[in-house]
Amino acid sequence: MLSVIKKVLPDAYELLLRRYHILNVISQEGPIGRRLLSEKVQLTERSIRSEVEILKKSNLISTTKAGMLLTAEGLDTLNQLRELLEEQNYLLELQDKLAKHLDIQSCSIVPGNFDKDYKILSTMAERTTEIINHLLGEGEQIIAVMGGTTLNEVANHMDANLGYNRELLFVPARGGLGDDAMIEANVIAQRMAQQTGGQSHGLYAPEHVHKKIYEELLKEPEIKKTLEIVESASLILYSIGTPIEMAKRRGLEEDTLKLLKEKEAVAEAFGEFINKNGEVIYKLSNIGLQSSSLKKIEHIVTVAGGKRKANAINAYLKTAPSHTWLITDEAAANEILNGGNPLK
């Protein structure tokens, strides 16, 4: 929350820090006079007088002949602010550590564990939309999107603000899975376009097929045109899946599931199944963007969270271009860095 305030209302954030500092000094030094408070917080006495009046009207401080003191409400407010700022600083440190560990451009971490609280997915989706808005310039912008429940939630959080001063074109980065139509890339691209006032372009082909059919489909003019648009995208948005779940969703045979278990697959994205070392152990002939093309795309955004996806995130991002942005949650970050223990 504070990071959003800092970005959108930097003056309000600075004011919050100033008043926190004043309350903290009064808490430690009170009763304290204005002149000494002015020296401690390095503000003019005139500024202190103005701030003190505001804090008094809010019933956060009281004045006596000996000086200023915090009220009970003021002490409670100070403690809440301290917790908020400590959490913010903790998450900022965690983000830096995770980005360095994964060797990627940036990480954005939301508090909590998606595995235990489904609302965390909504928070990650909202953060993802904010980051996309930050990354994209004005004018024509092509956004390639994968499918899945996570990106379906991201679509729910997009609105006309993302489309402001932009001509957005959303294009699916893969064909259809053939299971739940609502989480297919085509449908998600269409919904994102509707939410933002943009346009969408469909990729009407099965996601994975036998190699012979795959080669023939790539020659189809409409499919070829769509894939060219995908590869010219300004931004690619995708999630990282756990291998067995994704293999079952794709309807892969039992022999393939057994192979994935034997070779210890831990992650899947772009039709590639990855082991813990970031090595591809099984690959589908999939119609859509290939991972080898990612490095050509200016902005790469991936969103995945929950402790159970920590190994998948850690393994897959070993193969990711360094200019990747990751949006995840605190539980996944701590599991990747410290085996589930909080940052020390």
C-alpha cells in the first residue's frame, strides 16, 4: 500500500514520514517543547507549529506546561504506523534479495500466502496491472498474454486507466488448452481488450499437436500472421505452473505424467517442463510464442505465488531473460530464499 502511495502521491508519502517522525520523537522525548522538537526533527519552528496544530486537532498529542506528550490515541497510531513502515521496509529488502537471487530485473512481493488465502491472488493481480501501466509507454502497444486462472484474475483488475493515451492490442501467446474456455489465452486477451478499451486479435489453433500437424499449421496464413504479431509484442504476460497440474490440464497421457515424475519436473511454462536446475526435460509441439523468443520482447512480466509454486518459480526463472519482472507473494519469496523461513 505504501509503495502505491509513494508512486502516486509522493508528497503525501513524505508528509506521512514527517508526521511519523514527529510522533516518534514526542513518544521518546516527551514532554518536549517546540524548540527542542524542531531541532530533533530538523524542521523550522514555524513548520513545527503548523504540524503540532494538526496533530492536536486529530487528538494525537496533548500540550502541557512541561511540553508535548502523545495521547493514548497518538501512541496507538504511532505503533500502527511503525508496523506499516517496518513491513514496507521488510518487503523492499525481500524484493531486492529475490531479484538478485533470480538474476532478474525486478521483483514485486505482496504480503501473505496465496495457498492459504485466495484473496492474495487478487492483490497480485492488482499489482501486476500497476506494473504493466508503469512499463508501457504511450501510443500503440501490443500485449501478448498466456492463459490460466492467474491471468484471468489479472484481466479482472484491468480498466480504462491502462488504456489511457494508448492504443492497446491484446494477442494470445498460445492456442487453446481445450478445457475451461474462460481461462484460455484467446478469451483472456478479449476480456483484457474489453476492460481497457483496446483491441484483440485471436489465435485459433490447438495449443499442442503432433509434430507433423504442427509444421503444417505454422504454414497457415492466419496463424502465421498472429504469431508474427505475438513476436512483435511490447510486453509478454505469463504465469508459471506446477508440472503435473499443467500436464493433466493439457490432457497428456499417463506415460508422459510418469516421465515427468521420473525426471523430477518442477515447473511448466510455454509448453516446456523444467527440472530444478532449469533444464527442459520435456517439450510440447505447441502453437504459440516459444521461450527462445522472449529475449526479443522489451518487457517480460510473470506472476505466480503461493509456497507450493516456489520451486517452480525458482527453477523456471533460471531460464528467463534478465529483464524479467516477477510479481509474487511473501510465502513464495521466503521459500525460495530461506526454505520458508522469514528474511533474516
